[in-house]
Amino acid sequence: MEMIYLIFIIFLGGAVATYLLGKINGVLRDITFLATLIVPAVLFYTQVSIGQTVDFSMSGMNLQWGITDFGYIFAYIVLGLGVLAGIYAVAAMKGKENLGFFYSNYILSIMAMMGILFSRDLVSFFIFWEIMTWSSYLMVVFSGKDVQKVGIKYFIFSAVGAYAMLMAIVTTYSLTGSMMIDSLVTAYPGFDFSMQLLIPILLLIGFGVKSAMMPLHVWASGSYSHAPMAYTAVFSGALSKMGIYGMIIVIVSLVSQIPEGHWFREVIAWLGGITAVGGTLWAVAQDDAKKLLAYSSVAQLGYIIVGVGVGTPLAMLAALFMAVMHGLFKGTLFMAVGAIEKQTGTTNFTEVTGLIRKMPLTFLASLMSIIALAGIPPLGGFIGKWMLYESLVGSDHYMLVIVVFFSSTAAFLYCYKFLFGFFLGQEEPEWAHVKEAPAMMVVPMIIMAIGSFILGVFPGLILNPIDAGLQELGYASTQGRYWEMSMLFNEWGDKVVLQPILYTIIAVFVFFFVFVVAKNFKKTRYVSTKDISSSGEIPKAHENLTFSRGFFQPFLRAVEPLMKHQIDPLYTGFGRGMEAIFDFVRRIYTGNGQTYALYAIIFAVLLLIFKNQLFGL
Amino acid sequence: MELLTHILGAIATVILAFVVGMSYGGIVRKITARVHNRIGPPWYQNFIDAFKLYGKTTAIHHGWMQIMGPAFLMVSSVVTLMFIPVLTNGGWFPNLNFEGDLIFLLYLMVFGPLGMALGAGQTGNPNSAIGVTRGLSQMVGFEIPWVMALVALMIQFDTTSITGLMEAQAQSGTWNMFSSPFAFIAAVLAMLGMFRYSPFDIVGAPTELASGPVSENGGKYLFTMMSSGSIFAFVKLTLYVDIFMGGADNLVILLLKTFSIYMIPVLYGIVSPRYRTEQAIRFFWGWPLFFGVLALIYASIF
Amino acid sequence: MINDKNSQKIVDIIQNWARKQSIWVLAYGTGCGAIEIPPTMTSRYDAERLGVRGAATPRQADVLLITGYLTTKTLKRVIRVYEQMQDPKYVIGFGSCTINGGMYYDSYNTIKVLDKYLPVDVYINGCMPRPESVLAGFGKLQELIGNGEANGATKYKENLEWYRANQKKIIPNWVMPEYNW
């Protein structure tokens, strides 16, 4: 039997089995869940080769499944993050109700994402896309809180995206008579201009919703923060990348083929830049860690969209590298928030403080991920940012590089807010009982943090497959031109050599660690955070002196003009307007027989009056 | 053998940066005093202060992050120093200046302050956290004109490496401060915030925040911060000299150039009171931003 | 071989010289004497030329300056600040009030003799002492530090029980962390 079928059969069977076992036995359910994630992942990496395809026809439709070089990059994110977050989920969700449902949805999401990567035709692509949307929607409303506000918002936006995509697919079919993605690509240059514009726009609405692109991002903050954190790691880390995956295919394979594509891409790049700035500023303003990370995800996806929009080889490398990195570090951060939520019961910065000595490993993982997020060398986030800036400067996007840089600098603010809010500050007796999260939660976080470190020093490890994927899309090979295993080059041949950087940092760090830090640490004694110089006053145990409310007030005051305009009220206004129209329409049906009789009479009278014009009598 | 030269050169660079930075700090104190119509401390006062701080007992810590904070700062300063070409042709200070570029440096410079901010955070003193948030906010302010100036240079010379910029200046024979004046103005205005003299000393603000991030750190912690601050000042000055004033062939010229450019924020600071945080941010988004945009236009046209 | 005792002596001499040249003052403005600090620090008298400089928090300070009378309420805070300072540390009693109560000799809510509660290294006489005498006081302290005789902190550590007993007599609700370094 074809290995590709087997993978999907395992996924489907596992989903059903976990759901059923969830009603019988907890341990069996957990084991089945993990097996359903790990076995297909192993099978995928060992048995499935790139370019291998399977064809079958379903009710007259020819379908084709197979993995390409380009899809393989995203498969790394989906399966890697899926398995690690799955291990984490088993520990994190322990003791919650309705777990069989959660696990089977989780598996369905992973399966749908793999299906999207496997689909070579638009029908199965759309079907898997819908499975993905549905399973993620069920996860968003899993907690049962604010279903009306958050769940419906996500659902409406997903539905709009799906309809747009469906329209594009149907149009394609009517124009080409085939459902294959490849035939769309080959036939595209022959379409007339309106179709050339319509199809990418419709598809981009569909993908833009998932990748939280600027006017379509409003669902993201609520949905990311409402889903269980174990799932949000996948939701933000991998699921949003499906939008990027589709977007890249649309922009590179379709839009680039027409002369006007250049402007189209500029618009996309600028939308990405605005998304990045807006997401960052709103992330700074948040007091809830989940919301903060949700907005930060929007901002990070903005950078990726910028890279995709700009579309030079270096920019594409940057975008795809950042996509992988974002999966790594944002997954870790969401997991860390989940661990804190599990141990303390809250994720609000104003409530929980000073966890560093209670949850040191979670802190370490968060610290490394935050360094990666902020783009500070020697961790991986820097590579993506570096390549993005170099490509922007090299391709004459001078204002865009400033916009992106502003967003990236402002990101330091929320990075610090995250670390300070949870781990630093005064230690409160209220949280004295908090312990480190269970090993099954900590180990995936640490593995992913180390992963972002390794990619920061040897970006070639992941740039290699990305390069292959880009060749698949028709880019010339960048082999040795822009990067080597641990080296980066820009368009002018200037380079950053990462290994000496690492060696220097390690050497200097070891020097200071051994001679200053370790010595001092032994010689000094620990005093509690209540022992501070507060004008000679001794804070009482219950007095919380932590500065956590209005954390970046002055900054937010300074950027107030930028944050005044929101897209959300517009949508709400639009929704209200539609509601009013519907309400008016509804009033016609009064339920009173005499009114209906009146309508009938008015209709008859109108017919009589206009009969000449209407029937030409 | 080459490795040995590199290591010895690195040590020499660090010592040079430390001595120069510290002396400049002392001279600034002297100049400030003279402007105030005082006599002021001797120029070597900072060395005495540092030595005294090192000799003080450090009896307490609030957790390992507090101790790591100053170490982070020091590591960042030293590593950044390694990537700055001190002299044009390397000379006694070969270092690693061919391995990095400007964008890399921009991000590396943040490494230390972030670690320092974490160290300050763990002390639990609310003043520290307030100081850190002010510092980060101000950084967002001045980075924008600063990056604009750098991007303008990158466009003009088609290179992002510092050595490349220095070579371009050597070939054309004019310094970048004359060949791209708007970028220089934007960078100098950004520099006012970078050095944190008045009116941008909102981070430390002794009378307001009890010296902010360092308020819980005395003794060896403060010594480490003070010396890494001095090294960092040298790094920034040398960077300015390298990319705007054509670098320096020998130490005397280097000292002359760095000192003259250092006087801009110092002299501006002595006669200024302190801004509030949002005023400081808005300052950088006013004229400096305007000059930054001019620099970009100038660079993309010529 | 270097004799350990002798080398320690040399280090001490150098360190004492540095300590004496760099005095960071935590001016605890307890009483009216604090008004004499600004003229001492600014252009007219310029204490910075002697290496005297303000410190913002007790952790960074070398010298605790008790400027004037000390009410019983403030005493607790002053003790707290003193105990937060890092060795080596010195105390300067500023004005007559710290010596014998001064014009508040019969007040019910000020302490009379500072030395019973904190180890004072140098007293500056006067009500108020003019900046000249403040500078003279700093000069005296520098002399003492240079000779290695300003050892109030050691005295405090050795006689902690006596100091504590005195302090507790004044402060009824004694809630303080233990002083153990």
C-alpha cells in the first residue's frame, strides 16, 4: 500500500480511536494520541520521498497527492511542532474534561495541515483546508468561554476566507477545466487581466485570514488566547504558516508571471509591514500574556509577509527561515505560558510575579525564545531578521526597512514585559507554593529552545531544504551565494560569520561566568526581594511593590496617534449595519395574516398598474 | 601564532577601550564642573571610583539573574568591541572586524542592555523596572533616525560592512559626514539619546528613580556595569568615527576624533534639563526623523 | 615569595587611598541640616573636587550623612538604610543635634545621642554647620579612612547586642530583618 495513504489512515483512525478511548481509559487514550502523532511522523521522514505522488479519482475528479521540496519545509514545522506540542499537551491537559475530543481535534488539525502540504489539486486542498478550519474552530471554543465573541469572529473570518477560496477554485475550474494546481499555474498567463487579478486576490483573502494579514487579522488575538495553550503552540506556530504556504505559492507561481505583479507584491509587502507595526504596538499594550503573544504572532507573521511580498531570493530565504523560527520560538513561548497557567491559574502580568526561582527551567526556555524573538545574536531569530533587512535594503525598499525596523525595535518592549511580568519582580507569598512544571512539559520547551540556538549558529541546516524548496518554485539556486553552513552573505558580498561570533561570546561569557559570576554567587548570600532600598521602609510581606500596571505608559502615550485607528470598530460597524438591514427585512414578516393579505393586494395592484410595461400587453 | 596575536590583540583592545572610556568619563566630569563654575574632580576620578567599588564588599544577591545581569552587559560590550575596527588597517588590534556588519552590530548592542534589564528586574526594586521601561522606550525613539542614517549609508555605498564603508571613504578621500551630511546630522541627533546625557538621562534619573536599573547594585556589580559602560562608550564613539569620519590610522588621531565627537552629546547635555519619557521619544521622531528621511532621499537620488 | 601579611598591607594602603579619594554620600535629610548639602555640592564649595559625590541608594553609598535631629520615627529607617549599606561604610553625624540633642535637648520625640544607636565616625559641630565645616568634616573622615581608623562598621558588628538593645528601647514595634554581614 502507498505510504501516503497509510499516514492519513493512521491519522484518521487515531483521531477516532482517541475519541472513543477517551470515554473508556485515560492512559490508553494518551498513548494512542502520542502514537498517532509519532508513528506518522517517523513514517513520513523515513518512507516518503520528495516528488513521490499518488493519483486517484473520486466521482470523476482526478486528485493527486505528493510532497514537494517546498512543502517539505513546512512539514518540518508541522510534524516537529505537532509532536513536541503533543507531548506537552498530554501533561498540560491532564485532569481536564472532554480530553478525547481535544486530542482527536488535535490529530485532525495535524492531519489537515499535512493534507494541505500533500495536496497537488485544489479539491483536496480545499477539503483539508476546511478540516483545518473546523478543528481549530472547535479548539478555540473548547474552553466554552466567550464563544459568541471570539469563536464566532474566528468562524466568520474563516468562512469568508473559505468562500473566497472556493470562488477562486470554481473560477479556475471553469477556465481551465482541471483541478490541478500545476495546470492553474501553467494556464495562468493566458487568462485575461481581470481574471489574473481576481484569482490571486480571492486566494489571498483565504490565505490572508489564516496568516492574520492586515485587514483580516482581527480574529487572531482572541482565538489564539482562547484556545488551550497546548494547541495554541500549534495554532500560532504551524497552522498560521499554512496561510504563508498558500500565499507564497500564489505570489510566486501566479502573480510573478504577469507584468503588473510587481505592484501587487508591493502592496502585499506594505500590508505585511503595517501588520508588523500594528501587531507590535498592540502587543506592547497588553496586560495578558496570551494576548501579548497573540499580537506578537500577528507582528511576526507580518515580517514573513514582508519577505514574501518583496520576493527576492534573499527575502524569500528570510521569510521561510523566519517561518521555521517563528514556529520554534512562539511555540515555546505559548507552551511556557501554558505551563505558568497550569501552575498558577492565571496569565495576567499584574497578578503573577517573581516566578524565576520557582520555575527556572521554564524561565530558561522563555529567555532563549525571547532572545530569538527579539532577533539578538547568537540565536536563530537574528538570522531571519538579518536576511530580511539586507534583502530590503538591497531591493530598494528604504521606507519599508525603517517600518520593519521600528516594529522590530518596539518588540523589545513586549519581550521585556513578558520576562519581567512573569519571572522577575517581587516574589509574593501568594505564589510561594508554585513548583516547576512537570518534566513532560518542560522537556519539549527546552528541546525547542535548543533548536533555535542551533539554527542560530548553523542556519545552513534549515536553509538547505529552504533553498531546495525555492528551486522548486522556480528560483535559481542560491547555493553558496547567500549563505553557507554558518555564514551569511548579502547581495553585495558582505558577510556575517556566525561561528566566530559564537566562539567569542562563549569565551567572554565563560571568562566572566567563572571569574565573576560563580565566585560572587558563592560568596554572596541570598536576600528576598523585600530587602530593597525603598527609602528605609521595609515592605511588608503582602505589600506588592512590583511595577506591572501601565508598564509602558509613556511609550504608549508617545505612539498614541498610531494606535488611534483600529480596524475592529469598522468591522463591528459593518456588522451592525448588516444586522439593521436584516432586521428591517425581517419586519416584513409580521406573522399577521391581514398584513400578508395587504401585501398580496399591493402586489396585485402594482401588477395591474405596470402590466403594460411588464408584459408588453 | 595567528590565534595568539588575535587573543593578545583582543586583550589589548579591551584594555585600551577601558582606559579610554574611563578617562573620557573623568574628563566629562571635569568639563561639566568647569561649565558649572566648579573646579571638579581630577580626570582620573573614575578610576578611583571604579577601584573603590571593586574593593567594596558584595554581600548579597537577589538571585542568579542579578549577578548575570552585569556579566551580560560586560559580555555584550566586549563582544561588540571585537567587531569594531579600532584602527583602519587593523594594526595592533586585529580582532574580528571583518566578520560582521552594521545590522549585526545593531542587534548585538541590544544583547547587553537586555541582560542588564533582566538583572535589574530580579532585584524587585520598582525603580529598576521603571528605569528599564524608560530606557527601552527611549531606545525605540532614537533607533529610528539612527537606522535611517545607517540605511542611507548602505544605499550610498552599496555595502553594509563597516570596513567596506571605511574603504569607500578612503577611496573617495572625503569623510561620510561631508559626503552624506543629512545622515550624519540624523546620526548625531540619535547619538544624543544613545549616550544618555541630559536631557535624555531619563533612565538613571538619580533624583527621580534613585538611579533606576542600578539602584540595587553596589560594589562589584556596579564596578562591572561602570567599566562595561565605559567600554561601550568607546565602542559607540569608534563606530561613529569609523563610519562617518573615515576611521583612524593611529591612536592619537583616534583619540582626537572620538573626543571631538564625544563633546556633542556632552556639551548639549550640560546645559539641558531632563525630558519626560514621551517628550524624549517625540524629540527623536521630530527633527532627527526629518533629517533621516532627507538622508534616505539624498542617498537614493545621488 | 611575597609575604602574605605584607602584601595585604600594601593592598590595604592602596584601597584605603582609593576609598578616601572616592566618597559617595547618601545624604539622609532627616532634619534642617539637609539645607547645607546643596551649597556644599554646588559651585561655591564644590565637594566633588575632593571625590565626594552623591549616591542614590544605600547599596551604592559609602557614607551615611545624618543631617540634623533624628526623630524616633525616622531612627528605624535610618538603621535600616545603614544596615543595607555595603562594607566599608561610615557615618557622619551632622550638626549639634546628633551630638547631644542640640536645641531639641528636651524634646520627647527626638533622640539625643546618635552614637548610642549607630557608630558615628565623624561629628560635624554647629547649628547649623556651614559648608566650610562640612568640608572639614569630610576632610577629617578622609584622614581617618587613609589611616585605616574609620572602623565604625566593625565596632557596630562587634557590639551589635548593645546597639540593638539601645535601638529597641526607642522603637517599640521592632520588625526588622536580622543584620548578619
